[in-house]
Amino acid sequence: MIKKYSYDKEADAIYIALSNEPVAYTKPIDDDRIIDYDNQNNPIGIELLCVSEGVITEGLPSLAEVIPVLEKEHVKTFA
């Protein structure tokens, strides 16, 4: 469940918090998609960079909840 999100137009980035747990480690999917995990290996945050170019959604956790956030901010998505 999405706890909150922030969209920084100047940085061209969105951060989506999936949990209030502290970040134990971060793992990039690629250069523009980074996932934060808790100490039990659960995804707790998603950082999306260069969102004005669109976002590849394949491999993102909690995709059914992430898509509406991207749609609300008018971010193109690619499967």
C-alpha cells in the first residue's frame, strides 16, 4: 500500500513510499529505477528518475498501486 509519494518536477523524479519502515539497503533495477528495501527484504520505496521521458513499469513492486500515481502525475508508462 502506498503511504505517500512526492513528485519533484525540477529533479524530474518521483519517490513512492510503500512503507514507513527504515531503509536497510537500496538496489537499482536500472539507471532510472531504484528500489529501497527493509531489513526483511521487503520493498518499501520506489525512486523513479527521468519521469518526463516515461517509466518502464516491468519489474516494479506494487505495480497495481504505482500505476495510478503515475497516471495522476501524467507520466507515460511502458511495459
